[in-house]
Amino acid sequence: MNDPTSKYNVRFVFASLVFAFVAAAWVAPAGASPLLAPEQQLMDLINQARTDHGVGILSLSDQLRTAALDHSLDMAQSGILTHTGSGGSNYVQRVQASGYAGSPFIPFELIAFAGGGTPLDVLNLFLSDSAHGAPLLAPSVFDVGVGNAQNYWTVLLNPVQFTPVNNGGSPGNSGTGGTGGTPLQPLAVDPSVCTGVLEPEARALCLVNDVRTREGHAALVTNDELAQAAAGHAQDMLTNNFFGHTGSNGSDLVTRTAASGYDGIAVGELLGQGFLTADDLVQAWLDDGLHRDILLEDSASEVGIDFRQGESRALWDMLLAAPGSAQVPEPTTFTLLVVAFAGVSVARRNKPN
């Protein structure tokens, strides 16, 4: 497994939730400590990047600072990069508990582990990805909180309101594989191959399979049990006003797949929020290295897709899996990603050293 303290083994996660969760038992510490030099440096770098992109600079919020630092300390203590606190809190609950009263209330969290990395490395990591840069540079944002503990970074932004551009990415369509490596080669959906396919789920599958075929991978086949699991989670998110891979009952993609009766192995789950067309959604996934990886995963052969639209929300869930007889390596690490209204939860398989 890769050395987690390596400068270039930088992992990151961020999530967007438009609807606030009900605050639970998590309680934020009183008061806000001043930014330490590396934290101030990252904030200054963020504001310089925003200035360079012609958007307003951010103001430090004591409450967002408190929530950010507390979560970084929590991650450092557990050694786990995650949006879920050790007490089960999510970041919206932490922001609410901090007493933050910014309006509109549309917080957004970015987290990173940068072993040996500098604040500039962290900023470049966020900006190098076509999805991760969008919230950081969103014109709507005016408040920020920054925290760092033992190279576990948390950045909280509010309010994040943006319409995906460049087919779902931030300005500029470059991206990385998630580790700060070589920029992705462009890979675009081809709407012409799916002419006449109008149903959202069928069109998404058509576009994904076209890309997989072009890249030398077998097309995915729809599975009824996987479709049932995807539909259940999409409806759960819509009904209970949340966006994430953990269900309102604590389920994850593995338990939901098993509960559907599927006899196979869950390979990955991709989520989308705010995309009204399959074309924009699939392109957003392709523009991010980690999302592209799971879309093109060789071991995946079956899929379930569901699209739900409420009065003010559009939600997608895509579950990829392999039959029980398939040879799928046991995962050595598990990374949860929810990226710019498009998410992927994937068992990342690292070759042994």
C-alpha cells in the first residue's frame, strides 16, 4: 500500500449538500483559535486564486474556522480521511452546531490529507481537478473556515451556488487521477450515438457504454436488483433531504446491493445532484480522474441506474457491480468521494509494494 506520509500521496474528498440535515448530538467547542501560519497561507492562496479568476475574496468566519479545525483534529486522531466525524456527525451538523448563521445556508466541505505537502500543494491539488476547483472559485461564496491538524486539512465554504460549466467542471477541463499526477486526456461523451434515447437512465447507460467501448472495455448490462438498490437510495436522498453514500438508515452501497438480492460484488457507486441531463452528468464524471476510473473499471459488468427529480432537486444513483463468479481483487483501501454534485464511492485497489 502506498505510504500515506508521502508528499505525493495526497488524497482528498469533498461534498455538497443543498439541504441542511437536522443537527444531532455533536457539539462544537466554544471560541475560535487564530489561524496558524500554514492555515493563513492556504487562505491567502485561495483568495489570490479567486482574485486571479475575477471573483471576490473570502472572509474568515470564526464559526466555520471552529468547525473546520475541530474536524481536522478529529481526522488526525482517527487517522481517517472522511466527512463523517468520529461521533457520527456530518459537516452540515458541525457547521450548524458552531453557531454559523450565514445566509443563504449552503455549506460545502473540502478535505485533504497532504503528508509532507505545503499549503500550495493542497491548493494546487484542489484546483488541478476539473470538479474540485469549482466550489473554491464559486462567485457566490463569501465565508470560509480553514483547519489543519497533522496534515489533515478541512476547508468550509458558504454559500456554494454554481451551475456546472464546461459540461460539469470548473473553468478549464483539466483534471488529475486524484493524486496530483498527470492531467487527464480529454474524453468526451458523444451524444450522436444515443440519438432517440431520451429516458434519463437509458441515455446515461448508452453514453457510458459508448465511452467504455471506445476505451476498450465491455459494455455494462442492466441488472434489475442493482436498479432496485439505486432507486431505493435515490428516493431516500430525495425524501430525507440529503446527498451522500450513507443512507438515512446507515446503509452503504455494499449493504444496499446485498439487500436487493443481487448475487455479486459491488464495485462502485456514483451519485449526481443538480444535473438535469445525462449528457452533462456523464461528462462531469469523465472530467474527474477518480470518477472516470470507476466508470471504466474492467471488473464491472452490470449496472443499476436511477434518476429522481423533486420540486427543486435532481438526483442520480449509478451502482456498478460484477457477478459472484467474477474475479474482483479484494480492496486494500476505501475512499469515499462526493464531487461537485457528482459523487463516486469506490473500492480503490492498490498493488502491494
